[in-house]
Amino acid sequence: MTDPCRLYLITPPSIDDLAVFGATLAAALDAGDVAALQIRLKDAPDEVIAAAVDVLTPIAHARDVAVILNDRPELAAKLGCDGVHVGQDDMSCAEARRIVGPDRMVGVTCHDSRHLAMEAAEAGADYVAFGAFFPTTTKDAPTRAEPEILTIWQETMSVPCVAIGGITADNAEGLATAGADFIAVSAGVWAHPGGPAAAVRALNAAIAEGLKAR
């Protein structure tokens, strides 16, 4: 990796107006470094997800931001996404890889378990996600992870790790210090009181401070 820790944005769970959100996303991506955008529209029908991918992908790709679809390997491949993210209850990493092929990314939720993460890495995951590190209202988080898991993973494994769950500009610094390769944020960006662009700037600043302490 060129950069030791980068921002990974996740869409809100629903998007009411794609055109308005597209403009908001563009402003956020223009505000600072972002590695990836995960389109996570839980329980939305295929046509709604397809419309979101169609509108948001050009905005992301114009800024060298990868587009990852949550949960749906078949749809990710069909829509030309850069990758897919699967949870422990969705599909195995191996099956997701079979569906999307060798050239797309596969990320796997591993909660607070290094064992699950090692299984995912051995199955060919491009990254593993640990969390939740903080209370979150974006999704039900069955586990609470401690920053130490990032440090141990960084010291023992080469597959990148993502920190996720309740992360904001106020608490991201310690996760960057602990060893996260990516910091995944949803509400901490879209619900930021200063707006998403301000959130991206603040998160990048927090990551930079965290990296100084590594």
C-alpha cells in the first residue's frame, strides 16, 4: 500500500435523492483523500441499487475512488463494481470470490475475531473488517472490538484491515495509531454538523495525527 491508513466511506442506509447525494458525495471526495466508497443500501430492490451504482460510480471513479457493493456479489459483478463486501451471515468469502472473479476486491466482516479474519485471508479476502469499535446507530453491531486487534493483525498478517463501527473525526486517531489500514465511516461523515466535506477534512487530519504516533 502506498498510504498506511486511508478513509473508506460507506453510504447512508438509504438515499432519497440520488442527484442531491451525488453532489454531496462529490464535494466530500474533493475535500480529502478517500480510498473507497461502499454502496450499502440494505433491503433496497435491485433496481434501486443499480440506479445508485450508475449515478455514484462515475463520481467516485473520476476521483480514483473504488466502488464496493455491500452483500451482493452477483449484482456487484453485473454492475461492474470494483468489489464486494460480505458479512458473516451473507456468503462465504470463497463463494463471493467465485462469483466476482479474480479481478474484483472481496472484503469480509470479521467482527472482533482474528480467527474469522485469518479464515477470510486464507480464502483470498482482499481486506478484513474489524468492529464495532464504538457505539453505532448505522447497523446492529453484535460485537465490540478493541484497538489492540488492529495492532496484532498488523504485526502478524499482510492482508489489510479495516476499522469500522461508530467512527468519527473525534475518535479515529487512535485507530490509525493502532494499525488500521482503512477507517470506514458512514454517519460520522453524512451526519457531521459541519457537513460531509468538513468531516472528510477532519477525518484525514485525525488519521494523519494517528499515523505520527505509530
